[in-house]
Amino acid sequence: MVGAEAEFQLRRLAGANGRRAAAAAALEERDAALREVEFLQEQLTEMRQSVAELRAVVLARRAAEQQCADLYREREILRAQATERDPTSLLN
């Protein structure tokens, strides 16, 4: 009987150690997942900042292009107004 009782105690301890090891592994896996989530959140924040900066640059470029188009149009209007029309030529 003593051998059976000792074997039972060894199995019980082995089971407890196995559960502890499984719990420790689960905790480590959870911690690794949390670290990965934190890293991914930092990357997402950086990407959002980059997109915001790019959006500002694109809007500034569009505004500059529109300003250039307005200036070219104004220049053409001024050139047309400065040109003297030949009164003897037909309008069409």
C-alpha cells in the first residue's frame, strides 16, 4: 500500500507541476501577445501621423497649383486686354 500511496502522491505533484507549467506558459503567451499589441499600436500611431503629414503636403500642393493656374489665367487676361485690336479687321 505504501508504494501505491507514494505513486499517487507523485502523480498528484506531477499534475500540479504540469498545471503550473501550463499556467506559466499561458501567462507568457499572453504577455507576448500584449507586447505585440503595444508594438502594433505604436506603429499604427506612427502611420496615422505620416498620413496626416502627407495629407497636409498634398493639400498645400493643390493650393499652390490652383494659385499658379489663377496667376496664369490673370496673366492671359492682362495680355489680352493690353493687345490693341485692329479696327479694320473683322471680329470673327
